[in-house]
Amino acid sequence: MECAAKGSRRRCSGTANRRCGGCAAVYYCSIAHQVSHWSLHKEECGRLKQQMCCVELLNDFPFPFSQEATYKVCEKVETRCSFLDRLGIHLTGIWSRECSCVDSITLLDCLRNERGWSLSSRLCPCKGPLSVLEKQLSNWNDYYEWRGIPLDSPASLLLHWPLTIYHAIQLASAEHLIPETMDELCIHYLGPERELYQLGVFAELHALLPGVQVHIDFVGPAVSHDWDGEIIKLCNYMRCMEAKCSCKSGEGEFSSHTTTDKFSPITLRLHSGYYHDRYRDLTKEFLPDLIIAPNAGIAAYESWSATIDLIKEIEIPAIFSDYCEEASNLAANCINSVTGCSLTIPVQLNPFRQPLAVEDSALLLPCYSNCFLFGV
């Protein structure tokens, strides 16, 4: 845990083991640092105290591995690496980006290699659903039951990406920001990072949005210039590891636009650069229906100011996520200061957040990928 006053004029004097008695959410390395930081911390201390009361809710998942993935990771009894190793998926295929052990794999390597679930067919949605989705999914229990997957499956560790898109669409529809039913949906997806190496998981949108042609433009500086403009069509669900499973009977899950003209309801396009710089190019073909920015970090990056300005100008609904409630509240303040407008969709817990805690958070609050959602 880092000292909350790290980076101030005085250097940290040692290990940060002095906990704030008010919020119990931050640590300091010394009394001197705690006292000097109070002028800044006093504004957030009360908010953080309230958020610390929701720890059990944040850590509430229906999976048998939840204790290891939440409390034990937060308390450093378990690491993401040891947890993934326990499940047999550490450094394996599409899971290799779920910890910090691998940093040299390229997007080209990811697209060239076999990208399956590395799980048995029992544990993953490698085929279409057995029944039509008749009601809106509200939580992981709903999803797992509908897809016929047992709760001991770790698939949710990756499925939080498409399920967060699904939930964002439901929120936007409930606020009448987009139509309830659509034959075609264009999403501008801002700031992708880890998910660029897990693109196959977005094929689950076949099941979640049946009959809808989905176009997703991934836009961000993490997209390599070499892959700028690349189009990827998801023709099948991501495959399991069993050679004789019926999921192997179709085409591979990835098809480049240069090798096939087969119609695909899920089309991904990659764009390098910031959204406010690329927007005009992106909209030459068609305008977006919805903007989604996962784990945005709006309060942490100055580049968001120009993007928020653009979103206000074009009046396209946008839904953001962040790792914790405090980051989301700070983002809401930033949006208000830039646009002069309040949120259309208030900060709220995402029922489809990733059920594996982020390590080494600056706060003692549990942090999860796509943890909280909010929108304008």
C-alpha cells in the first residue's frame, strides 16, 4: 500500500502502515505526512468512510472462488497470479494478460495464435445458448444459469467485457437514450487496453444481442499504429479446449476482412489515437449510437477534457466505468466542470464487474475492472 501523501514535497520516511482513523481507506508512512496531507484528504475522508461501509457488497459474487478472488487478493494473502495458477489458466492463451507476468506479447501474436477459452466445454460458452434470452439479465447468477455454465467456471473473469457492454445498452435504453430494439448498433469503445488481447470474448454479443448487427470501433492510444484501421469479424463463439466439441465444426472465431466477405453480425474495427482526434474519420461511414469508455480514469488523465467536450458537442450518449466509486465520483465532477451538466446515468455498481480484485490499489477500497458505471 502506498502512502496517500506520496509525491508531496517531503519524501516518504518508510512503509505506509499508519491508517487514517477517519475513513480507514488510506495509509500514511508517518504522522508528518498524515498531518500535511489532511488539507487535501479532509474533503474525501467522509466519502471514503461511507464507501468503506460497502466493502461486503463490492465483494459479493456468487462464485465458489469469490473469497480467494476478492478478500484474499485485497489482503495480499493471494495474488492474481497465484489465483489464476490455482485455476490452471495462469499465462495460458487468452488469460495471459490477466496478470503482470507477460508484457512482451503483441496484438499480432494474439491474433495469429489459437485463441480459445483453454477450458472444457462444461466451463465456457463455446456454443450458442440453449434458449432465447426472454428476460433482462441482472447479475452473474442470471447469466450463468441462462448459458448453462456452472458457477465454478472462471469465464466471468473475461466475460465482464461483453456483459458490461450489454448492461450499458440496457441502462441507455432505460433512460430512452437509445431505442429499446435495434437491428443495427454502432458503438464507439474508448481507451481499450487489456481487452485488445481478448477480442474473441466479444463474440458473446452474438448471444446477448441476438439478431442485432453490432459494429464496435475500438479507439485509443494503446492500439498500435500498425493495426490502425484493421477490421476483425467475429464469426463464431470462442472455442473450448476439447478437440471433439461441436464448437470446432464452424469457422474460426476471427476472420480478417482481407480473407473473407462472409457476413458477420459482430464487426470490430481498431483505431489508434485519441477519440477527439479520430472522431471525424470514424464517422465518415456512420454515426455511433452509443459511446462506451471502460475503466476510463477521467479524473486521472487530462486528455479526457477534449473528449468530454466532443461528446457534449455531438450529443451521443456515453457510458463510462471505473475501478471504484471514488474514481467515478471524481470523474462526475470533472464532467460537470467541463460540460456544466450533471450525469444522466448516476454512479452505480455494475452487476457484471470483473470478480477478481485489482492488486496494489491506492485505496483500501476493493477495486474491480468495470466496477462502477455512470453516463451522460
